[in-house]
Amino acid sequence: MDVQTAGEESTITYQQLTDMEREFDDVETDILRYQVRRQLPLFERRHKLISEIRGFWPLVMEQAPPDIDEYIQPSDSNLLVTALTSLYVTHFEAEDGDPRSVAIRFEFDENEYFEDRVIEKKFWHRTSKDGWTGFVSEPVDIKWKEGKDLTEGLLGLAKALWDEEQAAGANGAGSKGKELTPNQKALKDKIEAIGLGGLSFFAWFGYRGPKVSAEESKLATKEEKERRERRGAGEEVSTPKNDDDDEDDEEEEFEIFPSGDQLALAIAEDLWPSAIKYFNQAQEDDALSDASFEDFDDEAGLSQVDSDEDERPSKKRKA
Amino acid sequence: MDVQTAGEESTITYQQLTDMEREFDDVETDILRYQVRRQLPLFERRHKLISEIRGFWPLVMEQAPPDIDEYIQPSDSNLLVTALTSLYVTHFEAEDGDPRSVAIRFEFDENEYFEDRVIEKKFWHRTSKDGWTGFVSEPVDIKWKEGKDLTEGLLGLAKALWDEEQAAGANGAGSKGKELTPNQKALKDKIEAIGLGGLSFFAWFGYRGPKVSAEESKLATKEEKERRERRGAGEEVSTPKNDDDDEDDEEEEFEIFPSGDQLALAIAEDLWPSAIKYFNQAQEDDALSDASFEDFDDEAGLSQVDSDEDERPSKKRKA
């Protein structure tokens, strides 16, 4: 279909514009691979530096931007402030896969909520055969202490259902036309009973995303590129249509944190690289509220650091 | 000064955190250089492709994000819609200078407002000796047709003052303790008379930013890096203080578009790389409002393109 503007038809098609965008995406992935490689030693040094500052990550979380902060409930905040000791983001497929995939690792002190000292969640960047692209993940369980489960059992059920599906394999997956399994029914009932509004940040560990295997993603990416190249060479090649919306709906039914992919992006691409900036902001807020308590040299030093920060133009690279 | 949190002092200083951030900045500049190099051939091909779509850039401007749109007044919009034929952003110092510097070039059809067919504005990314970092520029004049000056004379005065300063050289620059020159007085009076609120987008071509020469910037960058390296090696080295706030204030007095650097960033880092996305959005809006007029095949095609777009996670790289 040709692009049409102001009543005039052009010889350019929407498909050509989409293909152009896909080429930018491919190059952007290469650039990200380069970026990850260049920044890795710096992030390691930063990690060592800030691990010597008690309360660094709790202060950063306190200053988290709205797209993260909106998911942090008061009890989450209480837990994070008292027990979060480390956060680390790794682009674990940067060298031999998709550099957009990220692992987000939290470390905790002993605390009243759960037994775990390390909770890590991985997000694989995948492309489905019908053209969807984004993060898929697996529910990660948390060993809650008695009566302390901030997700009210949702996370445990999401993990149990996931394990059941893995055990059943490809054949047993999906419930189309079948009765719900006990785990599916329990999770569905629980979601209906408590709703997903105001849910704990920790329910995010239950995010799964669409079912797209590594194999499907690899094949879909290869085929999309081939179609694009053939179109570039002048062939007429159409893009396969997405005709299984039903299946997607069914998958979403058992999603306890539907915006989990967005939250992962916000942590990996904003909170993580800008952690020192958020920490400085938190310190400045602190200095302002404790103005009578802290000495004034401290404040002058702080505001100097921060005004440097403010004057630099944003380094956002927008796509 | 040591970092202090929750009443506990750490052995880490704020200076160490700032130095760490500066190292990230340096690497980020290298990454940007790589990015510019990789994307250049794609932007050239995109330019050819979209130059065949009549009204591409006016539609993109129509969908511009709020941080650009807020500066586009109704008469600017009228001019852009009827006459803007091309927009092109170049990182003109990418290979042998600062890859953050950008030139933004607009091309226009013959129009009722001005004689120019090409208006280009350059932004040099500079660092001052007192630590400021950002865009500096030079006022660019526009040959307005009789009675059609959208800036009500401001842009012409800003350019005349700039030329006067250049002619006077370093000795004559600045008016500290001196009387205002006629151009300075005229510009100051004009700013007071008409105010800078609701000013035309085209006043942006008058942005100049702080006075930081290429030489000062080069030296400041080198010295900052040396201080950082000496601190890294354990020496005590302090950062020079910014003690000429007065001078900065004086410079701002003749700035007709104070947020010109932010607008340049928004165009270079958002509108420009995401132009096809904004164009598709404009087409979709159009299709929605003309639903009874356009044929439905067109709409289906359009919304498919756009839903692809929406499902991909944001590629923003936040600093």
C-alpha cells in the first residue's frame, strides 16, 4: 500500500517505512552491544565504589522516577529501605545473543519478610513469528516468612503454574477448550479476589510475558530479515498476519504483573545507569530537610555536585 | 568531603562519585561517536526515502512531542505546514571533535514569510572552565518579508548584537561597568516590551548560550580529565570554583530563546531519529478523523504498522 498524504499518493509504501525502521533497530542492537562492552568495566568499578556506601540503593529507590515508584507500596518501601543492599543489571546475552536481554539481581540483608538473600529475574528479548518484540521472563519464587507474603500468595501460584506448564511440556501447554488445571483455577480465582491494583512491587517477579521460545525468536528474526532483503531487492513479499489473538489473551489471563516488561526496562535503562544521579538527589533532599542539623559546608558541597548534574544536557538517546 | 548516609560516614567522597560519572560521560561520548558512524548511511537512505513523501515533515511537526510542540505558535504552524520540505540533523564534529555537537538544517518552499530556502543552526557542545557543559550557538538571521517577521524584530536584533560583539573582539565583549551599546539597548528594550512568552519557534534561531570558545572548552576538558586522573592516583586535587556568576547573568540578558539548547536536544535526539514513528502516528490520526472518507483497507494497513510500533519496548537510553 502506498503512502498517501494531503490527497497525493506517493511511490513509497508503508512497508518501505517499516523496513527502514527495522534496519535502524538492527543497527541499534549493534550499538547497544558496543555500549554494553564499553560500559561493563565502569559498572563493575561503580559497583565496588557504591557498595561502600551504606544505604546507597535504598536512597536510589526512594528517588525512583514515577514509572518505577508507582509500583512501590508502603510495605515494599519499608522492606527495601531496611534490607536492600545491592542491585545489579547484566546484559547477559550481549556477546552471543540479544544485547537487549537483561538480568536484574537484588541482594538483601536478613529481614522480616523473606529468607532469600539474592533474588534475580531474567528478561529475554524475543521476537515472535507474528511480529511481536519484547521481554519474556519466568516467575521467580520468593521464600516468604510466615504471614509476610507481600503478594498474598499470587507469586507462589504464578510460579507453581509455570512449573506445571514446564513439566507438561509443549503438549500440555495452553488450556484452549480444556478445563482449567487446579493451579490455573487457583491463580485465576486469586486474581479475581484481590485484583491487581496496588499490588506489591514483588509481584513483578511473577511476570512472564508472551510465550516465545528462543527457537521461535531466532527463526522469526531470520525470516523477517530475509523478507526485508527480498523486498529491498524489488520482490513483492508480504508479512505474515497475526491471527492468534485468542492465544495471546489466554496467556495474559495468568499474568500477575502485566506491565512487568515496562518496569524491567525502567530499571535497566534508567534507574541502573543513573543511580548516582538519583543518589545525589536523595542526598540533596536530605540536606534540605535536615538543614538545621547538618553543617553548611556539607550542603554547599552537595549542591555543587548537583548543579553540575543539572547543567549537563540530557544524554537520552530516543528511538 | 565524605559521603554520609543514615548518620554513618563512608570512606567514599562525593568527588569520587562525580569522577565516576565523568568517566561514564567520556565513554558515552565514544559510544555516541560509534552510533553516529553506524547510523549515518541509514539516515541518508531514510532522507532519500521520505523526500518522496509530500508533507512528511509537516506531519511529523504536527505530532511533535510537548517539549517541541510548546514552542510552535499557530503562525509558525501555518508556515511549517505549507512550506517545510526537509529537516536534516548532522553530528558535524563526530569524527574530529565532540560527537554531541549538532547542525539542524531546515529547507523551505517559497512562502509568504521569508526569502530563505535553507536555514541551518549549529550547536557546539562545549565545556567551560567553571564546569558548565552544554550547547553554545550563534544567532542565525532570517530574511523576513515585509511585515512578516514572526519574531517581531527580536531575531534581527540578536543577530546584529552578535555581529557587533564579534567585530569588537574579546576586548570589547561584555558591558560590565560600561554603558549599553545601541544594539544592546535596543534588544533589551524589545525583550522588555514584548516579553519572551508565546514567542515564535523561529526566535530559537537566535539562541546563543554561554560564551565558551572552542579553545576554552578543549583546555577545560583536558584539565578536568587530568585532575580526575590525579585524584584516581590518590592525590588531593580540588575542582576550581565557579566565581563569575555575574558574567553569566549578563550573558543571559541578551538571550532571546533561553531554552534553545533544550529544544535543539529534543529535535536532534527525539524528533529526528523517531520521525517515521511520528509520521505514522500522524497518518493514524488522519485515518481516524477521516474514517468516512478514506477506504478501510488503508486504515487496516496503517493500524497494523502502528501496533507493531507500540509493542516494541522503548529504546530510550537514559543517562
